[in-house]
Amino acid sequence: MTMTSFNIRNLEVNSPYSTDPIVLKKILSKNISDLNGFQEIVDTGFFKNFIHSNFKDHDVITSKCGGYGNQKLSFVYNKKKFQHIRTEEDLAITGKNSCNSGVRPLLKINLKDLTSKKKFWVYLVHLKAGSNSKDIQFRDTQLKYLKSQLSSKNAYVIMGDFNTTQYFHSEGNYFHKFIRDAKLIASSSEIDCSSYWWGGINDGLYYPSLLDHILVTKELVGNFNRIDFTNTEHCAQNTCQIASLQELGQSYNSVSDHCPIRAELR
């Protein structure tokens, strides 16, 4: 079983970011997995057509809500390996009841493995962005709500952009506590970065950060012998070191500041 999480930076083909569909196809052809969580899918019609045209074994489930930026969550899965049972879209994690104001919803997908016949859940998240104390406190509250939804579940995976801007500092302890309390196996055990940004410094260089995560329960991993986590594209090419815009290359400049992160259960 393979899993990928990827924030595609405000995916639209005609926008200030102008996602390049040719480069996107090149990236996803290397990174598409059995289970895929995507964030910032603004043009959902384009994205669904893109997936169905290029990855015919896969199907797409997209949230209706996307917060004030209209950034939808999309789940893409291999329909030959998994049966979709149901999807629930949860606005409670946003702190509001309005579909397109505030932050993104929690998307819950229940699946059945067609080989083992076992059922499990996939949770897609895109938590509040920002590094100030209010933003961090909001994310802490979001994770506490998420934890309350997991108490009755055993086999599940959570993937997405957790916006853990202070992951390597004491301000990031709320996230580490969530992982410990839920007893999850985390991609951050093997991945050092998942995105690049300008670092707030006008020096022409870009700095690695760790915002995206795949979290898996021991019950789900227990069906396999091992799990390996990797990052790809400009994060892997620059080995999470400070880089120039030229070194970040096509995947950064044409598709996203984030990189796909992957989990492989064997």
C-alpha cells in the first residue's frame, strides 16, 4: 500500500500561480499512490478531469468547502484496490459553520481494502496557516478536535498540510504531543522537510520547512512488514538544504512550494 500527500499551491490553470499541467502530470506520474491526499485544489473541475484522463485506475473525492481561499481537499484512490464506502465533510474543525469562510474542513473517507476485506479510515487535513501564537493555538485546538474524532477508530491514516511552522522548536510541542497521545507512526521520523519558502529574508535563498505529514496507526501498519517515508521533487533534490530558485527548479516554480511526501507499506 502506498500513500502520497501533496499541497499543490492553489491549483488553478489560469491564476497568478498558473499551475503548469504538463509539469504537474510529470510530477504525479512519479508520485501517484494507492491513496493520495491533495490540498489547495481550487479548480476542482480541472483536477477531476486531469486525474481521470491521466490515471484511469483512480477516482476522485473532493470536499465541497475550501475556506476563504476556496482551497478544497481532494482524495484520489485506486478504485481497483479499494472500495469507497462513505465520505463525511466536517466543518467543526474550522471553528465556523460557513463553507467558504475561515479555514478548510476535515474530510473523512471510509474505505475497504478489496484484497484483505478490511475497512479503515483516511482523514485529510489542511490546518490553519501562520506562525504567530494565535495561529499555533488555533492549530492546537484543531488537533484536539481531531483527536476527539479518532477515539473510537483503530485503523486509520491522517495526511495533509498540518502547517507545523514551528515543528523544530518548542512552539511545535502541541503537534508532537498529538502524535504521542494518539500513538501514531509519523512521516517526520524519516522526512526532514516538505516545502521551501523565502524565509522572511531578502537574500535570494529559499529555506526548507516541514509542514506536511502522513500519520498512520500501528493497527494499520501491523498488516505489513514495514513502512518507509520519503519526500520527492525539489525537497529530495536539494536534500532539505538551503537552495536558490534555480536549484529548486521546475517543480517549485511551475507547480508548488510544497513537495509530495510518500509512505510505502510493504
